[in-house]
Amino acid sequence: MQVALYAEINILCMILLCIMALTAARFELDSTAQTRTFIAAIWSAFTMNLCEVFWGLGLSRTIPMPAWALHVVNALYFFMLCCTTFFWFVFSEYMFRQSMPHKHVTHLLLVMPLFALIALLLINPFTGCLFTFGGDMKQIRGPLYYMQHVLGLSYLLLSVALYLARRFSHRNTKYYLKQNEDTVFISFAVPLFLCIVLQIFFQDLPIISVSPVIAFMLTYTSVIKLRITLDPLTGINNRRSLLKALAAKCRNVKKDCSLYFLFIDIDNFKNLNDVYGHNEGDRALQSVADSLSRVCRSSGG
């Protein structure tokens, strides 16, 4: 009964992940590198849940599996966990930096945790450094058992460390994040960490299997909200968000305080488009939007 419930929960998680990935690919989001990495992270989590189903069925002997098959399922599970956090790290870098670093040395450092995990998973059947199986096919943990968890989650830890460094760095305005970007990042990282902590205390519940679904669902809804409320070209609030924020400010103006509304026009913008083309006009709008954003961040506007 417990094995069947465990499998059903994982299958439900797989269905939800599949719906999110297909919807993101077809309807909601564009085909940028940022979107592709987000969808790749969802499919990696989908494969992770699939491995969890076979692991539970094999370990309980519901489906008889030899030891080598369980080694393969476990290796694929933690490899996909690492891929999920790796693609999330790339997604977050695209979100905050709009690009990935181009240095080959940096790329080599980034893939080192993934290569280290692959090496451990490959030598485990011969050394038992991660785990082995007893005569009754019960799992026996090896001395490096938790390294597969640490390496698998290493990219999530790295993305959190970079997020905190950028968020609280006032010297580097390039990495000063907007509140909306904070929401997207926290929607993924916080539920995942909470579920991992809960899994330590409740070993018999499939909390770690459900955690990626919760994290991706919250992140997905946050991204969709951004698409609805932000202008896609400039990244600043669109008219819908402006009117909503202005109405809220007007309702909550404190006594003896003033509320200022600035209506700004770009001089000769039509001539800029006609002479230099719409690409240059778009760049001008982005430049003005960046300037306004910097002023608002520093002044509380």
C-alpha cells in the first residue's frame, strides 16, 4: 500500500511537470535561451520523478530488479537532480545577467560538480563508496553516501550564494535586483530547501519528490505574472501595472505627504525611428527605461 501511494504521488508530480513544460513551450513563454533552460530543468525533474518510481518499486521488490539495475536507476536519479539544479542555475544567470560568462575556465569550473558526481556514480558499483546492497536487497550506505546529495544540489547552493551577494551589494548596480526578480528566485529556492529539510526528519514520505513540482509551479506562476505586468522590451511596468500601482499610492497617501507623478516624453523619438531604424529606437527606449529604473531604486520611486 505504501509503495503504491509512493508511486502514485510521483506519477502525479510527473503529470504536473509535463503540463508545465508543454505549456511553457507552446503558449506562455518565448524561445529564448532563458526559457529553454527553464524547460530543460522541468524535464530533468520529470525524469528524476520517473527514476524515483522505479527505485521505490525495485527496492520494495514489487518489480524484481537485479542490483545493477538499481545502481543504474540511482545513478540516473542523482544525475538528473544535478541537471535540474544546473539548468536552474543557468536560468537564474540569464535572468539576472542576461547572459552566461564566456570564459572557458569559468565553463570548466561550472561543470566540475557534474563530472565529480558522474565519477562517483560510475565507481560506486565496484567500490561501494555511495551504497551497496545486502543479501535481502536492503540498501547499505557507504562513507560518501551524502556526497551525491551535496553535488546534486551544488548548483542550487551556488545560485543562492550569488543571489545573496548581488542582492546585498550596493557597489555593483548591475546586479541590483528588482523586486520581481527576487520573487521568481525565492519561489524556487525556498520551497526546495524547506522540503529538503523536512525530508531529513520524515524519511518515509516522498517530500523530496514533491519539492521540485512546488518550486517549479511557484516559479512558473511568477514568470507568467512578470509577462503580464512587465513590458517585454524595456522590462519595466506596463500600463496595467502603472495604473494599479498609482491607484494604490493614491489610496495610501499619508497626511502631510505629497505624491508626485511625472509624465515624461522622449523628444524627437519619431525622427530617431525614421532616420536610424526601429532597432535604434528600441535601444533608446531601453536606455531611458534603465535610467528611470536606477533613479527609482535609489529614491524609492
